[in-house]
Amino acid sequence: MSSPSRGPTTPGLELRERASDPIRTDDDYPEGGYGWICVICIFLINAHTWGINSAYGVFLSFYLSHDEFPNTPALVYAFVGGLSISCALLTAPIVTSLSQLLSTRRVVLLGVLLETASLISASFVTHSWQLFLSQGICFGLGMGCLFISTVGIPNQWFKKRRSVSNGIVAAGSGTGGLIYSLATNSMIQQLGFRWALRILGILSFVVNLVCGMLLRERRVSSKPRVPFKPALLKRAPFLLFLAWGFFSILGYVSLLFSLASFAQAVGLGSNDGSLASALLNLGQAIGRPLVGILSDRFGRVKVAGLASALCGILCMVFWTFVSDAASLFAFAILVGLEAGTLWASVAAVAADLVGMDDIDGALGIFWVVLVAPGTVSEVVALQLRDPGSIQGPYFPVQMFTGAMYLVAAGSLGIILMLERKQARGKLDGRSHTHTIILLHGRGSDGVEFADELFSSTTSKLQDLPACLPNWRWVFPTSRVRRDTRFQEDMTAWFDAYSLTDTQERQELQIDGLKESVLHILTILEDEVRLLGGKTDRVYLGGMSQGMATALWTVFFCAAGHGIMEPLGGFLGFCGWLPFAERMEDMERIRELGRSGVACRLREIVSEVFQAEGRSEREDADNVLLTPVLLSHGEDDAWVPVQQGRQAREVLVRQLGMTVEWDEFRGADNDGHWLKEPEAFDRIIRFVEDFVLPGGDSIQASVRARLGRADAKREKSTRRDHPPLGNHFKMVRYAAQDISNTKSARARGSYLRVSFKNTRETAQAINGMKLQRALTFLDNVTNKAEAVPFRRFAGSTGRCAQGKQFGVSKARWPEKSAKFLIDLLKNAEANADTKGLDTGNLVVKHIQVNQAPKGRRRTYRAHGRINPYMTNPCHIELILTEAEEVVPKAAVKRNEHLSSRQRGAQIRQALIEA
């Protein structure tokens, strides 16, 4: 299912295409019924277009042996046959546009009229140029209208039986060639070639007209069909695909139209030549469906390449030794099994290489590329004939035909080598050490997601591949589905009807979500296999709907459907959790345990998706130990932040997973994307904290990212000291003496809020209890309490509310208060995850550092622009449980008294006595 890399030229990047892309996805496929009527009709149309065209070899043999058109060279007759094929292919983009503009039935009727007119008019020609126009150009235009407009109809009726239906349709051309090769020769001998053309015209008119009227389309896609996509020419696999078609058509046309004349050249009769052409078409009628079935099982590119190579070998080895009728007939049947591989595999191979979204544009280019070789192929074959050759007059033609098929097979072989090289992870000359699989959101695709993700940088102006150099990045692409809410086709992992009310028509999500999860599971297992079974080096994540799909992929693994060991990490951005209400009835993890949670997940997967786990191992719940990073913009206009918070609560409370939650305000009110550079810094820190827990792994990653000359000194230091001891410690917070197990932390980087205001506000709540700090900040936003300004008070006005802090200058920095409230809530959630007493938390440490200034612009009248400088900041805070105050025990003190004091005590004691 994978395709060679395309899009960004990033080492370790793989963009996986969708497996299929049907036009209709919201309803079930009939898998029969009237669909079989359509299959039979298209079978007959192919028999009366390509089948009749295959019989031109009989006409060519007649034209060459009879001087019907005086002073006409053989080159002209050869051009007639090649031109019919090239014109049919050249009409592909025009017919694609006409089918969308008018209708398929009208285009079919146009093709019927053109083909009938060509055959009838060819029967009245008196000069070779008239034959050139009628049987060559006009017939090719009619054949193109009939073939191009109907070739995609079976895909609208069948899904499970798609290969069988397409194989039957493709066999129509071979069956028609078999029938009309024999019938044409008989009619020419008995009635003459003119009446043979008229009879063929009448037959084609009746059959094609009836079949065209019986054809029915289930749905016409609302998405415009692009006849050309020049951007595909930048991809090496697609260029090799075009080379395969170019050389295949050179060999195919030469073989198809030369076999009948070859029979007469070796001393056989015209009947033997006609029978040989018929047997060649019989082989195609059998071979084309067989190639389609084998392609679905063993790989389309592989089967097409092997069939092309076998055809070339037969032409160069078997054909050269044919000298009698028996060997000619045997060769015709054997070579016919592989000769039509191009027509049986072209659409499937194109879908594998470029995906279903681009298949119309790819095939439009492909058909046009075939025009030139289809036109000149038979001309070249006739020019290569050498009557004085010792090996026979057709020996050069045989070598030429075989060589073309072998070169075509070599083009597909190079594509297989590229795929195999990519599958082994040997990209840019290096082996990858880790893999991250990221799923795009609805309406996007793997290429667009990779472009946007890699165009963003961290605070050090490095993109993610530069920070993680030996990582393999995999961006799968979903299939195109019919969106029920918007009534249009778009790329989506499943059909999500509403995000404001996730329970509304959520039954629409089941089929698509199950199919997508099973597809991602296969990718996940492949990547784990490439890394030697090390699941902790494979990471999964997604954006928006991609995050929802990735989460259920993890749940399927916990239910026994995939890998059973923890992943290195999970990255979720601006997403939600479908069917979250099914998990909210679970007991807390502390009461149920991980094994119980996994058992409940298996029940949910079985109830909702009707999918039974493949394994009942008790350790399948180890997948739930995967660390999770979730980020969501509070101003997300597409997926409300409440949906992200619900996903976090389910993962933490019901499933007991370790979750880092990052809630931010998006830049320029765009909360449905990663905030640059803060979110990318957070990803790198998450990798450092969770993904690389071992000393050697951390140091190797640090050396790879830094690339400094002191790496050798660090290596020598590691020989003498423990890897994670005090000699090598990666710190994250300024306060390192606070135990991590008894505290909860939160951090924000490059926050677009005033550094001075935020620093004074942070110092005001430093040391407060958490609930008091939240109340104070809420009062600041309502101007019920003010923040005292002590350091940055140069231009601060006086305020009576500052007296409670012993200062006269105070302000109400609302934006700083809101940012600190969000951080405090994030830290509180982390504390709750660790099991700390959230009602007894104290702001133990809070620090605000100034970030690099940012330059923006403001627009004034008359086109003037002024600079606008931002002063962002970094904030980090630590919450701890308040220590219980124990009163000091009373201890008798030994006071030191002077001589006067001692004398006074003695006198007092005598008086009292």
C-alpha cells in the first residue's frame, strides 16, 4: 500500500497512499444486481470497439497482398492501424471533460455514431487518404468516446468483486478480437472487404447503441475530474510508469498487427494468419482477467513487470523459431496471455503510484504519452522487415517487439527497487532509528500535512527533521469519502457529522473509523517490523480527525488487535475522542486496574465495531503505558477545546494513561493548528522527557542534533561517569531541588503576553495556595483586586487596592492573569494525575523569563506601516502539597543570668519562704 516518496524532499519521509477510493462511500455497494447488466454491456462495447480494431490485422494482410489502392505504399496502411489506437487515446482528456459536462450516455451515443460512420464510409473509399481518414482517425475517435466514458462504471457497482468485474470487462476486447478476426477473414473471402466493413459497421451500431442505452451510473462524483496534472511529472516513479506504457504499446501494436502478415511471410495461408490473430485475442481474453486476479494477490507492479518480461522473452525466443501453423498457434495463445497486461493493469498500477485523487490526471497524461508510439509502432515494424535476412524477414520485428517488452518490464523493476529501498528505511544513505506516524485532519492529505509541519520551526529556527535527524516520518493519506453533513467528497478517515454534539448520528463514524484503524494497524506493524520489533521506537499521533483515529488505533491494540507493548509516545493535536461516552462509565483506574480496563476496551470494540481481538494475552494492556502529549488551542474554531479536555479526562481518569496537557491560545486566533514555535519546542521536550529515557539514547540524540566538535569530549566523559548521574543531567525547570514525585509542574514558552506585567503578577501569587491564587487572578480580571508592582513600577499609577500588599502602585493585567490561570489549571491536572491532594496545593515556585522580542507590523492610513514589537516571555511553575505545621515542643531553656539576676532570684526565694 505504500508508494515511493513524494512531496517534501526530506530524508526519512514516507507518504503513504490510500488503498482505495470509491466514488460512493456513504451507502453499501450492491455487489451485483443491475451492476452485472452494466458489466455485460461494457463487455460487449469493448468487443465491438477494441475487438473490431484487433481485426485490422486481417485487413492489413489483405491490403498488402492485394493492390486494392494502386500506388499506395505499405507505410500508409501501417499508419491506419496505429492511428486508430492513438486517436482513441488522444481523446481521453476531451472525453473526461465531456462526460462531466454532458453525461456518459450522450458521450457513448456520440461514439456509436462516429464508429459506425467510420466503418460505413471506409467501405466506399477509392483512395488511400480516404481510408486514412475513415478507418484510421474517425474510427479511433469513436472508439475513444466509447472506451474512456465507460471504463469506470463497474467501480460504482462493485467493491469486493471489483477485480472480477473489471477482469470480465477487459476480456471483452480479447473475445471480440477472437470472433471478428475469424469472421472478418471469412467475409473478405466471400463478400469482399467493402461488405465486410459495412457488416461490421451495422453490427457495431446495433450492439453499442443497445448497450449504451442500458448503461446506468449510480452516482456522478461532485468533485471535478482533472484531465491533466503536470505536477506528477516531477516524480521519478511516475516517469517510470510512463516509460512502461510507452515501450509496452510499441511492442503490443507491433505484435498485434504483424502476426497475420507474418503467417503469409513464412508460407502459411491467409486463413492461418486470421486464426493466429484470433488465438492471440483468445489468449488476451483469458489473460487479462487472470492478470487482474494475480495482481490483487501478489502486487500490481510486480505482476505487471513479470508478465511484460515473460512476453518479451516469448517474442525473442519462441517467435523466432515459428515455422509452421502448429507452433504459430501455440505462440499466439501463450503470448496473448501476457500481451494485454498494459490494459489490464494500467489503472491499478496508477492508483498504487499516485493515489485515487490524482488518477484522472495521471491517466490523462498516460494516454497522451501513448499516442506517439501507438501511431508509429506498426510503421516501425514494417520498416524493420528484411526479406533478405537469413533468420527470416520478420526477425528484426521479433527482436524489436521482445526488446520493447523487456524495457517496459525493466521500468517497473526500477519502481520495485525504489519501493524496496524505501521499505528497508535506507533513505538518504542512512538507516532510521525511530519512526513517527502522523495522520492528517479532514480535508487534508499526507503531502499537505507534511508540507505545513516541516515548514514550521522551533525557537532555534530548526524544523523537526533537523532536530530528529535519524527519524523516519510516515504520513498516510485517507481515502476520499462522502461527507454526510456537507454533501461533498473529501479526504477523511471517517464520516464525522458534528463536533459540537459528538453523539449526533455517530453511527456514521463506525464503518470508516474501523476501516481506517485497521489500515493504520498494518502500517504500525510494518514500521515495528522494520525496527526489529522495538515498539518503543515507534510513535503515533495525528491532527484533528487524525488524532481521533490514532487514539482508537491504540485502543484496538489494547483490545488485542495489534502490537501489545507500549509505543514510544503519542502526539495528539487539536483533536477529540469519538465514542468517549462509552468509556465514561468505567470505574477509576485505581479501583479497576489496567487489566480490567483492557477487558472493558475489548467489550467496547466488540460492541461498537463488531471486531473480535486477535489475541487474549493478558499483557495487551501494556499499550496503555504509552506516554501521551495532547495540545489544543482554546480558541479552536473547528474542534472545541472542551472536546480535547474530555479526551484528556478519559485517558487520565478512566484509562490511567500518563498525559501531558498543553492548552494554548493560537496565534492570530487560529487555534486549530500547532502554535509556532512553542508547540514544536514542546514536542522536542516531550521526546527528551519520555521518548529517550536511556542514557545512551539521550546522549546519541543530543550529539546528532547539536553536531558540535565537543561531542568527542562528551564521549570520553561518558566512559568515566554514569550516563545519567550528576555529571550529565538534562534540566528543564529552574528549581531542581523539588522532588518530582511530590510536585506538579507546568511550563509555557514564547507566550505572547507582556513580560513585565506577567512577572509582577507571578510574584504576587508566589507562595499562595492554589485556590487562593486562582481566586486572586480571577479578581484581577474583574478588577476586584490589583497586582502590586514593585520592580517595573516606573510608569505605574497609584491604586488604593495595592495597600494590602504594602505598595501604592498597582495594576490589573488581565491578559497575564488569564495566561497564569491556564498554567495553574494545567499544573493542577498534572497533580491530579499523580494522585496529589489538589485541595492542599501551594505555588512553591514560579519564574518568568524574558523571551526574544518579536517584530510585527501595524498598518496606518495611506499605505504606511509602523513596526510593532512584542515582548513575549517564558513561564514555569511548580505546585507542591502544603506541609503540615507541627507546633514546637516546649523545652526548658538554660538561661544565662548575671550575678545581680541570680541575687534577685535568691532574695525572692527567701521572701517567699
